[in-house]
Amino acid sequence: QKIERAEEDTVAFTVEDGIAWVKFNRPEKRNCMSPKLNRRMKAVLEELEFRDDVKVLVLTGEGDAWTAGMDLKEYFRETEAQGLGAVRKSQRESYGWFERLRWYEKPTIAMINGWCFGGGYGPLFGCDIAIAAEDAQFGLSEINWGILPGGGASKVAQELMPFRKAMYHAMMGENLTGKQAEEQGLVTEAVPADRLKARVLEICEALKKKDTHALRATKWTMRRMVDMTYDNGLEYQIRAQEALHSFGGAAARKEATRQFLDEKSFKPGLGTFDT
Ligand code: ACO
């Protein structure tokens, strides 16, 4: 049957035990990204970002897709029919939330439960850790319908995958399974579908125990350094660590050091200090 979703309904979310579970919520359209969904996702991410009860954010999909990429009807055809201004607006709405996710203030995990195509590589890259079902399918399908992988997708493949694999992936329009995506660097790890949520939960629980500010500084440092020289990276690390001190970093480090050296209650090589 035909489902007309209100904008609020294109993204679903719940917060449980410090974890925000955010879902692409257009299963009947394989969670493809329409302008409405893009606007809603930006609003949801912003709403969750500074909530004290959110320690980690997981982005997943309702039904059998993570996301089937951009909506060819609502994002492309209908928007293009309205002219350049409308095209730019919808590009900015989608790239805007992909960017928000790349620089999110909390750790983020992509839990890829199924189809992930084209434009979906933007949020895939935006998430810090990506765990896929082994039988999920990843594709730069753009070439199959006569365009290039835009909206960040080709850059994501080129950043994450070995160059020969990325080039083949972009040119051939053949899908990779979750397992192959792991082997080629597109995702962190692939697990059997029935273990997917348990594995993501395990990672969330580990992240929840880390120092929030140190995690944020770490993920930003990793992303910022991609296009820095070694020396600039080193300088950035010094500055970022010093900035961390204004969020209580100096005291946290002192306490962790005390727990290790004096109290002998934990070993940094084997686990996290008690925050
Ligand atoms: N844009 C618009 N509508 C879509 C999209 C999409 N990206 N993906 C799925 N849909 C719609 C279908 O048109 C269909 O609508 P209908 O029920 O009104 O006919 C509905 O979602 C269900 O899709 P089916 O194709 O029937 O689902 P199926 O499970 O057989 O196939 C698959 C799933 C393989 C994901 C298929 O839908 C597909 O190929 N989608 C397009 C994937 C793609 O290439 N996306 C674009 C990437 S490029 C970019 O993002 C710039």
C-alpha cells in the first residue's frame, strides 16, 4: 500500500541506557533519503547531541535496508524539476547532516543491517565505527544509472578502501557483502546478522566507560589529521590535548595515573580507569 510519511516520521529514535538508537525510517522505500528525511535527520542529530543521557549514538535502518541512497524521485527528479535553487537547497540539507555527523560531539556507530548504496556512504563515513551484517550489501550503484558517485561517495571509497578496490567498486557497480566491505576497509567489522545488535551493544558499553571529552578529542584528532603533514598533526595533537584540559582533562589524567600507580586498581594496557 502507499505510505505517505510525515517529516517527523522519516526518522525514528529512542534513548536507552545512554545509547541513542536512530533509525532511517522509510522501510517501504528501503530507507532512501528524501529531502524530508534529510531535514528530519539533521534535527534529530542536533536534538540528541548535547543530551546528558546520550553517551553514544547508533545509526541503523528499519526493515531490510540501512539506506538505499538518495531518493531518485524526491531528492533528484522532483527537486530538479524545481530548478537550481531547489537542487542546491536539498544538496545542502543532505550534505549538512553528513557533515554534522562527521564532527559529532559524541561517538557514533553505523549499524548496517542491510542495503547501503551511493549517498549512504556519506553517513557511513560520518560514523566513527561501522559494524555491518555479513550479508548486508554495499554498492556505488551510481554508474548503473548513468551518474558519478557524488555527494561524497567517491571520496569515501577513495579514503577508506585500497585504491585499486575503490576504483573497481566505483566503475563496476557491483555490490560488496558486509564481509567483503570489511576486507576492503569500508567498514570496521562484519558479523553474522543475528549477532549484529549484540556486537554493537558491546562496543557501546565499552565506549560508555571512557572519558567523554577524551573520546571527542580523539575522534576529532583522527579525522583532522587525514590531510595534515606529520609535523602539523603533532602540533594539532598538542593543542587538542591542551584544549582537553579546559574540559577537566588534566584532573582526569591525574586521577587515572593515581589509580594506576598508587591505588593499583587498573592497568591502562588492559582497560579503562574509573571515571
Ligand atoms: N530512490 C527512490 N525509490 C527507491 C529507492 C531509491 N534510492 N530505493 C528503493 N526505492 C523504492 C522503490 O522504487 C520501491 O518503491 P514502490 O514500492 O513505490 O515501487 C520501494 O522503494 C521498494 O523497492 P524495491 O526495489 O521494490 O525493493 P527490493 O527489495 O526489490 O530492492 C534495492 C531493494 C536493491 C535496494 C532496490 O530498491 C534498489 O536498487 N534501489 C536503488 C538503490 C540505488 O541505486 N540507490 C541510489 C544510489 S546513488 C545515490 O544515492 C546518489
